[in-house]
Amino acid sequence: MGSSSEEIKVEQKKAPWIPHGVIMGKQRDDDWCHEQDKKWELKCRAEERRHRYQQQRLRQLERLLRLQERDRQYWNKVMAEQVTVPASKDTFSVSVSPRFIN
């Protein structure tokens, strides 16, 4: 019995060119798991990066929208003032001119 186990060890030593995944199936499984882990990690990183980019883009769009809204409100106010000011001048001149004539 002892001699046969020694023979097996010797045979394994005699064949160093056999990749060790062939002799040790577990090693091959571990390599496969490691590859899967690496793929999974890369996929997760890509998803996180995509999510961060989408969030950043969303914040930029929200900011742009707020700025446009603020700008629009400002111009509406300015235009309203411009519209009301001449109108009030016209009514003022119209209301004053009859008194002036009287």
C-alpha cells in the first residue's frame, strides 16, 4: 500500500507538463469561480459607474431647469413691468390731459 502511494506521487512528479487543473479538479473550479467573481465585480463596477453618471446627469438637468425657470420668472417680471409702466403712463397722460384742458 505504501509503495503504491509513492508510485502515484512519483507519477505526478514525472508529469509536470500536465496543467494542474487536470489533476486537481478543485483548482480548476476555484479558477472558474475566481473568473466569475472578476466578471461580476467588473459588471457591478460598470453598473455603479453608469448609476453615478445618470445621477450626475439628472442633477445637471435639474439645475439647468431651475436656472431656466428662474430666468423665465425674471424676464416675465421685467416684461410685466415694461408692459405696465407704459400702460400706466398712457392712462396717466389720458387722465391728466382732460384736467389740463379743463
